[in-house]
Amino acid sequence: MDTAAPDTAPPDTAAPGTAVPELDPAAVARWRESGGELVDLLTAVRRLGGVSGFRLGDRRVVLVTAPEAVHHVLALHPDRYVKRSHRLKAVLGDGMIAASGERWRTQRRVMQAQFTGQGVRRYDGLMRDAVAEIAARWTGAARTGEPRDVAADMRHFSLDVIWRSMTGRPLDPTTHREFLAAGRMVAALPAFAPATGEAPPDLTAELAQIDAVAARAIAAAREWPGPSLLHVLLAAAEEHPEYTERLIRDELVTLLAAGYETTATTLSWLFLLLHENPAERDRALATPPGSAERGTAIRALISETLRLYPAAWIMPRHAEREDVLAGYRVEAGTTILTSPYLTHRDDTAWPDPERFRPDRFAATAPRPAPGAYYPFGLGPRTCLGVQFGLREMTLLLETLLPAFTVVPHTTPAPTFGVTVRPDGPLTATITPVRTAEPLDG
């Protein structure tokens, strides 16, 4: 699959009022008849420039990948390019990701303090307990030689962290099984349903499983005296009448869904990338254990992984009114697609974009141009859980990277649904590092 920008892409700006260049409708028709991946269609559209379009019947769609134009849409003018009903609304209900307008602003204010850099530290102990469990599993596998599915381990870890942060309890097998079953359904949903023409699936059984998980979480949180994300929601219900039992369920499910899938896929890709680029692992571990330099080096590994495989690879918006975007005329009612995956692989924004180079995010590296890097979105709708996710991933990697080497048996390809995830298990042999630093966790 060729996802890189062409060597001779058209300029990403035009004279004010110029019509957006559009892909030949015959090419769109051939793509639909072939059953191709959405990323293939968008890659073809991107060759027309960083603001380019196509039509699906009477629907106008504009793909925005040029950094300045991305910044215009997501950061500078979120009132012109609004987030409408989320593709996971059937699962998330009125949770924060799917909410909009004043409801969304209220919900974000309620949770915001929990997800600052300082706020997430209150969950360090619970995160370290989840790290210790994965470290123990890998220690056993390294001793026996039994292969592990690294992707499955990362899903367990990330769900365990968010479950402990809600309830104070370790993830139990029943919750794990039920949520993974629902998660597989969510992962299979199309990233942009109008492109595929697929009818919405019947989610009745999966929603019942998710509701059961939510009910158990709320019951457990009421018994837990320590800090808890759910305590914040339960307290909000005493001050805000809109925080009904149903909205608490929706927010809980949003935290579970957003808190585990993005972290798990990022960690899975990272271990695969480090196997392919062992010098980058060695470079990160050349820093002193427990130092600020070690933390910075590990976060650079995470940031570069998110550049290549941003969990949310496509972010739809709706043009509320006519606008001029990078010189192009965008009509009201147009569907806007921003794609971190394509922007991050644009060689005009990122030299040698297909190469895994964590030094792009070193402390001394220049900051990316506005709109060039946005794995968690931009502007007011930037993912609230960024610091939480970075913290749990950093704690895990600070423990696992010095102690183990992951040797994958296969190289999964990316599959593009709601997230960019490996298309199968990441079966690997876990080997101990003979000169390992003491396990911390």
C-alpha cells in the first residue's frame, strides 16, 4: 500500500475562492466497486494536494492534510468546522467524545482536573500495580520460553489501568472477557461509514455486555475509598442535574473505550517498531535509569510511534458555513476529513516520513509546525486523556524495556477501522536482558 505523498504534489494553497480539486468520480466508483480500503481512496485524493476532495453521490467531502489547513480547521475555527454525531455514538451515548455544544463543555470541565499532568499522578500507584502484573507475566514467559501475544497483553494492561483508576480493583476475568468482546465489535466499525455504504450493525448484544460492565464498575467505585475517576462522576451528579444514571454510564464507557484502545494499539506498534529498529531502544536506554532524561527518551519513542500510527487516524468535521481554506472555497454542508495518518506521512512536513526516528521529538529538536502533528487532535477538542495515556505508557516502558526484548514471530499489517491497529495477534518470544536493571513496579 502506497501511503506517501507524491514527489510532485500540487501546492497546498490557492488563490482565494478557487474550487477544491476533486478526484475523478470514475476513480471513486472504481474504488467502491473494488471494495478497497478507505485509506487507499484518501491516499489517491491526497495526491491532488493538501486540500482536495471527492464526491459520494451528492455528498461533498474535502480531505484536509496540509498542516496550515489542519490548524485552521481544528484549532483556529472549531466553530466553523464542528464535530457532529460521533461514529461510536451508539456505544458511547452522550459521553464526552460524542457530546457537543454546551453539554460537552460542562462534561469536559467536570473531568478536566483529573487529566492534567499533576492530576494523573494521583493514579500512579494504581498504574504501577498494573505494570507489575504485566512484568510478572513477562518474567514467567521469559523463563519458560512460552510465546506471548504482545497486543493482547497491551490490551489487558491498558484496560486494567483504567479499571483500577475507576474502581480501585484489578481487572477481573469476567470484565476483561466482556469488554474485549464488545471492543472487537467497536474495532470492526468503519472509520467513515458513508464511504463504505455499510448499514449500522445491530449492537444489542454488545451493548448489554457493556452495560453490565458499567454497572459493576459503579458498584465497585462506591466501595472504594481512594481516588477514582468514577467518584468524580458520582460527585458531579450531586451538583449537575444532567448527570443522570444514564449519563454516568455513558461517561464511564467513554473513559473505558478511549482509555484502553488507543494505549493498547500504540504500545503494540511501539514494540514492533523497536524490534525493527533496535538501535533506538538502545539509545533510549543509554540514559540513566529513573532520570528525567530516561523519561524524555521514552516519551520520544511514544511520540514517534504515534506519528506513524496515530490511534485516531481520521477525524471528521462538518462545515457549518462557507469558508475559504488555504485559498480554496469550502461550501457550507461539506464533510471535512482531517487525517493525522496522512499528514504525519507527508514528506513536505516530515523529512523521510516513513522512517522511525524518535530524535524528531528529542528535547533539543524543533517543534513541529502547527497542524503537522496531531495524534490526539487539536484545539478545544484535543483528547482530554493525553497526559493519562502518556503517563501509563511511560511507566510501563520504564519497567519493560530495560528488562526484556520482544522478538515478534510475524509482522502484522495495519488495518484501518475506527483506529489503526495490527490486523492480527502480535505473537512474540520474550527474552530477558542479561544486564537488566532491577524491575520497578
